[in-house]
Amino acid sequence: MKIIDVVVDVVRIPRQTGFICQHAIVQILTNEGVTGIGEMSDFSHLPKYSLDVNDLTATLKAQLVGRNPFELITLNQEMSELFPETMYYYEKGTFIRCGIDIALHDLVGKALGVNVSTLLGGRIRDRIKVCYPIFRSRTLEEVEANVEIVRKRFAQGFDVFRLYAGVNADADEAFLSAVKQEFGSQVTIKSLDFSHLLDWKSALRLTKRLLPYGVQLVESPATRNDTEGLRNFRMAIDLPVSEHVWSFKQLQDMIQRDAVDIFNIALIFIGGFSAARKAASAAEVAGKGVLIGTTQELSFGTAAQAIFGASLTNLNAISDPTGPELYVDDVTVEPVKYEDGFLIVPDAARPGLGMEIDWAKVDRLRVDGFSWGDQNVANLQDRTRAANE
Ligand code: GAE
Ligand code: MG
Ligand code: MG
């Protein structure tokens, strides 16, 4: 079997928060009529540092056309040379590598007539507990709208939430206090996510202030790549600490320094199934847990994350992928399903990822490229529309 073409479609889809994200759907076509599909999710991080989609397509074609898609290891190695890791959380190279690796797995699964789970060694669970994200309140006035999101999502079965914190401490406390008062033990706050905004001492001070409201763990409580700060934080607090994995070097540093308890692994931030499996295995060998993180994928990318999560023996914290609930639209025939706050792993009997793209939806949502255009960049960190929009 040989690859004969690579096609990249960019779609632009708003979130419920008003923030608009771009994603690429990549198709890898073969001479035997089998096509693999991958998702490069959420290119809206670093929006002014954008890729030329025609140039990207030409690069991918030059590398992949004529090649055997079953050569997953070699092709992944080559992609890592073309798009090397940069030790940066929102590095775009990992998004590209991820989309290609997902597409190759989908292709190989379809060619063999098996689900991607079979390629990964099967499943040890068929659903994954997830939490709904509450984006940072920048002012006290924004708190009530976030409590309202908890009300609405709780009614739909989501009983775990995570809070992006660290910009306005009073607002963080007001939110946690309101949720505790209204929902008591019916609602769990999985984590405070500081998104590397604070140095570890500031994060520690704020965490201590918010502890009485009850949280399960703390994520990214130090500046980016400050592994020592993460360790200092971890040793100073009696709660598990999680951090995203965005490079093997960074993962090695965190393991060496014993800096975290739980590695937050998302296919998109490490470069697809192959890379994510290596990271999860390293975590397991080091005696650490894993949670499935998210950039907020569409249903296709979320299905890939679910299949990965279903294979993990050390998935021991509540996970994050809720993109399909967050976006107002999607590109698959059927979305992935959520029940009682669990992400349901797509049907194991279906080949590939088991998800079908609705090309009419792609046509409706397609844009020319990744350019950020007229969107305001003011509130990128908080993934919401700017207050003045
Ligand atoms: O830090 C996190 O856990 C988030 O999921 C973070 O990566 C977000 O910025 C996410 C988003 O687009 O909302 O990527
Ligand atoms: Mg995070
Ligand atoms: Mg994202």
C-alpha cells in the first residue's frame, strides 16, 4: 500500500464562550482506496504565529507520498525531524505530528479492518470520567456567569469541573464559594489550573487560600519549564500536582526531579498516539499517574484521545477532553457521546477510529487558512471573547 495524496482542510468553529478556534482535518489517501483521517486541533494558540496551509500541505506531500503508511515508527521519526520539539507548550509542530499520526493509525486500522484500540493492545475501560472547564474569571462580575455554567452542565450530568485560576484571586474564591454553597458535595472541583501564569510561591499562596473549598489537584503551578519550582510547590502542599507533557526532554526533567504526581498527556501536545504512549509508559515506569488533557478537540480528535485513554493502566485522575461540548459545531456525522460526566469511547467494532467525517459540515465550516484575521487577541489566555467585543 502506498500513500498517493495528503489533503488539509482548515475549519473555523466558535466555542460557547464566543472564542473562535481553527482546526485542520487531514486526509491521507492511498492507492488502495483506503483513506486515513487525522485532526490537528486548535491552532488558535499563538495566533499571530500562523502556518501557511498550502506550504504545510506541500511539505506533508513531499514527505509522505509514495510511502507505506504501515511504517508508523519510521514516519513518526521523520515527522519529528521535520517538526522538532521546542520545549514549548503550544508548539505547533506537535499539532502537525499529532494529526499525521492519528491519520496513519486510522488508515492502518481501516486497512486491517480493526479499531485503533486493537493496534494499541485493546481497552481496559470503555468510558473515561471527565471534567468541564470553567474559564478564568478576570473580574468579580464574571463569576455569576461561570456559576450559571456549572448549573447548566450539572443538569446535563457533568458533576466535575476544573477551574482556571490565578488572575483574580477574589473572583476565584467567590466562584468556589458560590459553587460549594449551592451544590455542596454534589459537585467536585477536580483542579485549580494556574496555566503557568504564576511563579510557584504565588501559586502556593493562592492555593492555600482556596484549599478550604476542596480541590482534588493543582495543575501548572509554576512558570513554564520551571521544573524546580514545580517540585518546590509539590513538596510544600499536601495535594497531587499535575503538569502537561509537551516534550520528552521536559518529561525527563520532571521525572528526574520528582516534580509532579500526575502527567497530563494529550495527543495534540506531544504529537499523536505513538508519542503519547511513550510518555504514558515513561510515567508508569516512574510510578506516576496520567490524566488525559485537552486542547479542546473536535469529536474526531476527542475519539482519538478516548481510545488512547482506554488503553492506559495508570490513568488515575479525572480527565479533561470536553471539546465537543464546548464548540457550537463539529465535523463528524455523529459526535462523541458523554453520559453522566463520562466520555464514552467510540464503538470498538468499527475500523480505524470508528468516526466518520461529514464532508458537508467541513464544506460549511472551511476557511482558506489559519490566519487569525479580525479576531481580538486580548483575551487569548482565558479562551473567551474579549470584554470589549
Ligand atoms: O491547560 C489546560 O489544561 C487547557 O486545556 C489549556 O491547554 C487550554 O488553553 C486549552 C484551550 O484551548 O482551552 O488548550
Ligand atoms: Mg492545564
Ligand atoms: Mg486549546
